[in-house]
Amino acid sequence: MSALQITNNGQQTTGGTTSGLQLQLPALFAKRQGVSGETPNNQQPGDISLLVTSHDKDFRAKQLIKDAVMENDFLKREFEKGSYVIREGDAKCAFIAVCWTGSHLYVSAEGELEVIQGDRVLGRMGPGKAFGELAILYNCTRTASIKAVTSAKVWALDRRVFQQVMKKTGLQRIDDNLKFLRSVPLFERLTTDHMSKIADVLEVEFYPAGTYIVRQGGRGDNFFIIASGRVQITQRLPGKLEEEEVRVLENGDYFGEQALLKEECRSANVIALPPGVECLTLGRDSFIQLIGDLSELRGKTYDDESRGFSSGSSSVSSRPGDSGIPVQLISEYAQVRLADLDVVATLGIGGFGRVELVQCAYDRSLTFALKCLKKQHIVNTLQQEHIYSEKNIMMSCRSPFIARLYNTYRDNKYVYMLMEACLGGELWTILRDRGHFDDGATLFYTACVIEAFDYLHSRNIIYRDLKPENLLLDSHGYVKLVDFGFSKLLGVTSKTWTFCGTPEYVAPEIILNKGHDRAVDYWSLGILIFELLTGTPPFTSPDPMKTYNIILKGIDQIEFPRIVNRAAQALIKRLCREVPAERLGYQRGGIDDIKKHRWFQVFDWDGLSNRTLAAPITPVVRGPADSSNFDTYPKEKESPPDELSGWDVDFQLCN
């Protein structure tokens, strides 16, 4: 938290930077754009260090900041009267001209601030209010101005510092939990994957001094590891009234391990000693659901390395493109040059560029989808790592439920991806036109996504941007997953901290910056089922921050329309559990647990994989250059500027 004072002309004199971050959701029936924070390997030019600097505060300031953040559900600068803390419509504040763009959450400390939108004053804020909270997550545009009515002071928290602290503490928590677990002989033969799942599901419980954590004779269904403090083990022997001390356990010790093997009554008492004890707890039911029967697992021999697993996370080079993914460097269309392609029509547009239907000049029967991404926009938004991840992952994928990537190119203005043309149109367009799908169609399209996820997750790849906009139909009506800009290769035990996804679809752990893995894909699958059946996602609001707060309240707060039958409701709720380890698909049965759910009880999975199952909608495709199943888009009027930094060196240079 840094001190900053703003003079009358709005220039910065000391401290850090600020940039406005509020994003308006698209209008009704408009395509939703994904949002993303910076990736760790993409630091802003001039950012020599992200060292976290502590700024002293008195008790009042600490309490004020804590109260403001807690009230917001989800830190000192001074401003002269009449100056702006935030300007509406800007991605940075008025005083940002002397430094590169940053982003902050603010807490008002002194004085009075005015909230202005356009020409209207929406209200005023005194001390103890938090604002600009979306800045903690990712870059976007301010939707209102904050003006100092009197001389004012605010505390500011930089997003990069916040995310660095959250990642550091998250990794430390995981590491500490794994160290505790590895010290338990009961778990010594479990795989690294098993250990990581157990570490994730451990809950922290605090017991004041004198509290009976376990009572002799009580039901034993919880296992405990002492994280801090001490406990006293006592026992009441037959014929005696007084308890006798057996031993004292300290930090790192554990008790109740037999509860994970079988249900039996406790043989002793466990009492918290002063000043209290903090324990990591694991319930037997949760353990069996997540891992399986421990007595059976202990009898097995595991070889992590032979199964393609390692105890560490995947190594990723700092050089973009070296992701550790086995890439097929030569495709069947490697000989196709960018100069050989003629544009037939535009299939879609987005923030980074366009997707064009292109035809081979020397073979008119050959058509492709050419994704054209503006290099300057990629660099400005620090998305180079995401682009390389998309390239490497898609080049390596060979699944009938994932669109193929055949080749890539680059010139001064764009990077290009030559992809399989899926001419049946976007599932989003069909959903928009129909309003919603019936149960049978939703089952079919969801099953296609499950098959794609099964393929990706078996290769330790997470997708992170599921939504109808990213599902295309081929000429037979089968769905293919496209747009892998947010996908990532993970190690078996690793998590990632970058905020990315589409607001209505992001999982709670992404919002809370807790670190996430493939469990976020199962959450988004539940959201997709709800949207396909009803026409709208369960969590939505014109303000993304409100959307995130609704998500954090949970799926149980959502009222399901009658058109969603009980089996579908049950599956959605099992997929959208707040705790990642409790989501169907993430547990010991893996993705087969989803396939076996009663909503899919009569679904023909073999027919889907063999492509003998009739699709609910068979699009009309009159030829390889037919774009009639897509919306019509205007031609691009302006050419983007050149971008010559060379980050895209692994894309084929166009002659």
C-alpha cells in the first residue's frame, strides 16, 4: 500500500499507478467476451521489480481497510479538492501520463468523494468505502468517475501486488499441507495426485483452550493434523472417574487416523491446550468420495513417473511458446501458405481480431477458418503467453470434438491460425434464435463437451472458457470446441492463478484468487447445461462485479425454472459445488461420474464416440465455401498498426 498525493493539475508526485477497471457486460443477445488478467511471464515494460512493499498504518487505518473490504464481499493516497481518483471511460486515471498503466482497489480514508456517471452525480462516499474492486481481477474500462469533493485520502492496493501475495500464500499453504500429509505413515504409499487432492480438501479449524476436540466413546469420522498449538490426550480407564494424561501432541503431529480406515468409537479424549490449537481436518466421507477406500489404496503399488506424473509442477520456460506440450509440428496442410488463401466471408469478430472463411487458390474444395489476431492488441493487453498456449495446445490436439489447428503465420500486423472450418455455425447463434434447447438437444451438446474435456484433462490441459460462443457445429451437427486462448497445460499437482474466463462462467476459486485447476471446467459445464436449457446462465448481471458476488453466494440461491427437470438440476448442483474437490468429475471416479449420472442414463455414449448417433440439429451446408450458417459481419475498415517486438518468432513468417 503506497502513499500518493495528487496536485490541482492532476499530476502524480509520488507512489504508484492507477488504472480504471470496470467492464460493462454486453447487451442482450450480444456475444460475451472473455476477460483475463496478465500472465506471470508478461510483465509491463519498465516493471523492473514487483517487490511487495509494506506501508505502516495505525490501528484505525487497518480497521477501516478491513471493514471496507469485508463489507464489499470480495491501501494511502491524497487528492486535492476537485481532482479525480477515477475517470469514467478511461483505462487509466487523469494523472497516469507520467507512468505506465497500473490498476488498484481503493478504500476511502478521509474526506468526501463524489461518484459521477456522464453528467449525473450518482452519490457520495465518506471514509470506509471500497471502490474500483474489479481492478483486483483484470484490466477493463471505468464506468464512472470518482471525484474528490474535499481534500481526500484513500488507500490503494495494486492488482499485481495483490495477485502476487495471493499466489505466494496459496502456494505456501499447499506446500505446508503436503508436508504435513507426507509425514503421516498412513499416506506414505499414496500417489502425488492423491496427496494433492487431500491437501486441497483439508479444512482449517480452530479450537480454544479447554475444548474437547475428540471425546472418548464418540463416533470417529474425522482425521486431524495439528497446524499450530498443542493438544492433551487423556483416557478414562475402566472403573475410574478421573481422566489420565496419556501424552501431549504438538505442531505437525496427528490423531484420529483410524477414522479414515473404519468407523469406530474414539478410544481417548483430545483436549486443546492454551492458547488454543489450529488443526487441519479431513472427514472420512469426504476422503472416500474424493480418493476411495484407504485400506484398499494402501495395498496398491503406485509408480507416478510411469504413469506420466511427477511430484513437481510442469516446467514452463520463460520463453513464450515453450510450454512442454508435445506439438505435432507437421500437419497435413503444412504446405499451405498464407498467400495461397482467398477470403470468402467473415465468420466472426472479437476484441483481438477476426475469423475469416478462406479458400485455397489452387484447390477451391479446400477451405479453412483463418483466425487473424492483432499483434499490437495482444501486446497491449499482455496476452502473449495465452496466444502461445493456444497455438501449442491446439496443434497437439487430435480429438473429433476439438477443432483442428493446421498451421500458423505472422506478418507485421497479425498472427494467424489456420484452422478446421466448422460450417454448421455457432451453437450460440442457434440458442439465440431458439431461446433454449430441449432436454435431448442439451444432453447431446453437453456430451460432446464432456468428450472434449475428457481428452483435454487426460493430458493435464484445462480449458477455462466454456460457453455457447465457443462451440461450433460441423456439417453433421456435432459440436467442436474452439478458441483455446485461455487453455493451459498444468502439472498433475499444480494450480494456476491467472484470472481468465467469461464473467458468468468463472468459478468461485478464480474470483477469490485461490488458485485453480481442472475443477473450474466442471463448474463451467454446470453453467452451460443451465444456459442451454433456459437460454440464460444462472449467474448474471449488467455489472460483472455483481455477477461475481452472485456466484460467490452459490448455486443453491438460484431458482431453477420448471423446464429444468430434477435430474438436470441435480447434475448442475453437483457440478457447481463451491468446494472444487466436491464437484462431480473431480472425484475418484473422474469424468465417468458425470457420464454415469442419472441425467445421462439413457444416453448412447458409444453412438456419440462412433458418430452414429443422430444429432438433434443437422445444419444445411451447401459446400465447402458456404458461410450461410453464420451471422453477417462488416468488413474491417482500419488496418492495425505494426508491432515488431518479435514476441511471435515461432509463428511462420509470411513472405
